Amino acid sequence: MNAVASVLPAEPLVFRSARMARVVELARRVASSDANVLLAGESGTGKGILARFIHDQSPRRGAPFVTIACANIPAGLLESELFGHEKGAFTGATERRVGRFEQADGGTILIDGVSELAPGLQGKLLRVLQEKAFERLAGTRTLRVDVRVLASTQAPLEEVVARGEFRADLFYRLNVVCIEIPPLRDRMEDLPVLVEHILRGIAQQRGGAPRRLAQAALHRLLRHDWPGNVRELRNVVEGAAIVAEDGDIPARALRLGRPAGSGGGPGAGLLADAGDRRLTLAELEERYIREVLRLAGGNRSQAARILGINRKTLLEKRKRYGIP
Ligand SMILES: Nc1ncnc2c1ncn2[C@@H]1O[C@H](COP(=O)(O)OP(=O)(O)OP(=O)(O)O)[C@@H](O)[C@H]1O
Ligand SMILES: [Mg+2]
């Protein structure tokens, strides 16, 4: 099933800014080596697509490219996803399972959201990096693989290390090369070409010529600050292309969140809601967490990042306030 990851066609990387040109040049240079690479950047900046680019530019391009998203897999299942298990390893393990490291043999693995790895798994990952060896869960045989490891993180990993939540030795192993992808708002020269690329993709799917944005629409996109980066841009442009009638896509078809600094961001209105007394700090915190979770569409990793806390802390706070 993870073979799917390796047969997905590579997506072109689109950019115009000098900052992205430097990022892509660095990626191209490290691709030919076997160095572990840490890809850092906000949500939606293109860490996944850049990882795929590195694999495709590397001598491993003919072998599998396998991704594992740490945040999406329950902690209890992650170890078996990474390393596999033998039949009977735990209740429900009715079959042997080949883990992603084995699937990626000869190729590249992307450990997406590596900052979310539980301490126990951090140790196991370190061992794979050092010895290229591991055992399946409940397995007695030591398996050896030849896998290049790329890892991505939204949270600055040094800070997670400084908080004592990520092993420093693992950090140094992963961080042989670090590529930081700047947020879209810091490279707005990329926006017009990205919009064209997105509209071209829609036209390819549906047939017909690519649509265009009206000038006013493009100007609105250029004024937005894109907290969700290229993913948010894609959602906005695809949504607009659906609702807009024929002709150039007008500004009113764009559904943008409020730009930062307009006073309308998350948390706005909290004080206004206080009624005849001031909110306590705990009430404010609860309301703010609920609001950010709502804005993040229930995505807890993203909510935690916005709140500047880790997922464990968010979980504790949700329990304390009874937030589902
Ligand atoms: N330079 C780019 N050219 C073309 N498409 C891009 C580019 N950067 C990002 N995208 C597109 O934006 C979306 C988000 O990119 P991607 O999934 O790589 O982000 P990410 O940094 O891995 O996000 P997350 O942290 O949420 O995992 C994808 O649809 C991707 O194809
Ligand atoms: Mg990603």
C-alpha cells in the first residue's frame, strides 16, 4: 500500500524568488549525497514536495520514496508502521507487517513531522540512523536496510531540543544538512507563478484553457499574509475557480481569512465577549484554544503550532478544559 507513495508522479516545483532559487539549489546539491536532510518550514510551505524533489534528483530515484506522517498516526501504531511487526506482536496483529523502513530499502524515507516522535521511538530511529539496523516488533531477526532519511518539521527542532522534548543526539544526526523553506509571505514574487501553476493544473483536470485571475483578485492575494502558505493558496484559488462564472476570476470569488494585524485574527472579540466582568486568564485560555482548534479545522498539530505549545501540552489543556 505504501508502494503508492513511490509511484505518485513527482510534482513540479514552481518558484521565481531568489530565496526559493537558493533553497532549490541547495536541495539539488545535497541530493547527490546520502546525507540526512532536515526540511524546516511552516505548514504548507512545500517540505513534502521538496523532499520528493531531493529523492528524484538523487541516485536513488529509481527506488521507492516512502513517507510517514508522524502526527497522523496514533503513537501506539507508529512503531509498527515504521519498523513492522511479526504476527501476534500485539492484540490484533494477525499478520506480519512490513514497516516503512523495509519498504523504502534502497530508496528514501521522509519522516514527516519528526518533532512529534515519542521519546521511545526517537531512540529507535537513532539506532536505525547509526546502524542501519532494526527489528520488527516482536521480531527476533535484525534487519538491515539501505535507506536515506529525510525528516521534516514545522516546529524549530532546536527549540524542541532545548525544551527537553527531542533528543539532541538524534537532532544532530538528522540535521546534517538543514534546508529552511521560507514562508510564502516572505517570497511573494512566487505567488503569481504559483497561481498560474494551480490554474493550469485545474485546466488539465477539467479540460479547456487555464483560467486567469482579474487584476484586482491578484492584488488581493498579494495583500494576504498566507499563514497556511502554498497549501492555503491552492485551496483559495481552487475554491475561487469553482465558484467564479466564466471569464477572469474576480476578487469577490476569493475566500480569504482575515489578514494578520487587522484585529480580526484568532482571539479577536474575546474581550468583547466578557460581558459585565473580565474573563479570568483560564477562561481566556480555554476560549482561545477552542478558537484556534476551530480555525485549524481540528488539526491538533497545526493548532499546537499556532499556540506555540507542543501537542502533549495541548492535550493536557484540552483535558483540563474538557475540549473534545
Ligand atoms: N514550490 C511549489 N511549487 C508547486 N507546488 C507547491 C510548491 N510548494 C508547495 N506546493 C504545493 O502546496 C501544497 C503544500 O505543500 P507540501 O505538502 O509540500 O507542504 P508541507 O510543508 O509538507 O506542509 P505540512 O507541514 O503541512 O506537511 C501541496 O499541494 C504542494 O504541491
Ligand atoms: Mg508535509
